[in-house]
Amino acid sequence: MVTSSILKKPERLRHIPVIFLTGMDSSEDLVKGLTVLGAEGYIRKPFNRDEMIAQVKVMLRLKKAEDRQ
């Protein structure tokens, strides 16, 4: 299973927010993805293109705000 910590292990990747795109669609999966596995976002398949773009835009805004602090 891929976790956010595995993806962010290299120093050069630690600043990049992770959004899981997955076929796992239960509420328990979502909570686990965000809390245990460390994702900043979670999109269920089949996904809506506009929803995915909106999620990415939110992550970019949050990252910019975090970088300003």
C-alpha cells in the first residue's frame, strides 16, 4: 500500500501535497487515507473531472498559504 510518507520520503518531494485517486470508496477508506496514510486529499473513482480540478486548486491554494507563513 502506498502512503504519503513513502511518496514524500525524498527531501525534494516533501513539500508536495498528495491527493489519493482511488477506487476504494467507503467512509472508512477515506478516513484512513486522510488520517493514517497522510493524504491531503482523497478523490473516489469514478471521478468527475471538474471535482478533481477543484481539489487540485484547493491544494495549491493551501500550499501557497502555508509557504507564506
